[in-house]
Amino acid sequence: MEWGNFLAWFGTLALIVGGGMGAMVWAYVGSGSTVTLFTDPILLPPESPPEGQKNRLRERFDQGVEAFRVQKYRQAKEQFLQVVRQGTDWPEAYHNLGLAFGNLRQIDDAVASLVQAGEYYGQQNRGDAIALLKQHLQTLKAYKEEQQQ
């Protein structure tokens, strides 16, 4: 009779732990997120000529854009991180990195990347891009406020 109680207790514990672990994995992978905040990546202007080191960066940037388009935001994030870690001053790379972070619900990282993009856009006098960036920051702000309620 004691084995029966032990097996019932062990089975209940295993079910609770298994359910908890499953929920954590589901949340980590992102299956719990049903809304995509940003659907379109930012493209490099056509006047950005690929040359030497910039050619490899352009390839990574384009791979990030493609991953973003097919909703593989973790892959996109990694590609854009590689581009910005190389010290590029392409605001579009920081902008897309911020959008990918936003879609992964890493809001603080998203804001930091978008602010960096804004600094580069400002240096290039790109008012149209800054206006879009402000819209994206507003989207993040609204999402964060909604999550805090």
C-alpha cells in the first residue's frame, strides 16, 4: 500500500514539474506571443555601395532582412548584431536590431538599439527615418504600458 501512495505522489509531482517546464519552454521560444509588433524590416538605401569589408556586412544585413521577413526574429537579431558589432554606422542595422528585439519582447534592448539608430539618422539628416523611428518607439511604449496593466 505504501508503494501505491508513493507512485501517486511521484506521478502528481512529475505532472506539475513537467507542466511548469513545458510552460517555461513555450514562453522562452515565443509561442506565447501572438502579436508581431513590427512586420517590415528597414532596407539599406540603394546608394550604399558594397565594397570589401562592407560587402560582407551587406551580406549579413541582407540575411537579417530575409530572416526578419520570414518571422525568424532570433536569426535576424543575430545577423544585425554581427553587423553592428563590426562598428558600422548604418542606422538601418541598429533600427532593424531594435525591431527584432521588439518582436522578441526584449523591450529595453529594442529601445537602446532604436535610440542608437536615431543618433545615426540625425547625423545623416534623415528626418523621414527619424519620423518612422518615433512611430516604432511609440509602439514599444504602448506595448510596455499594456503589459504593465
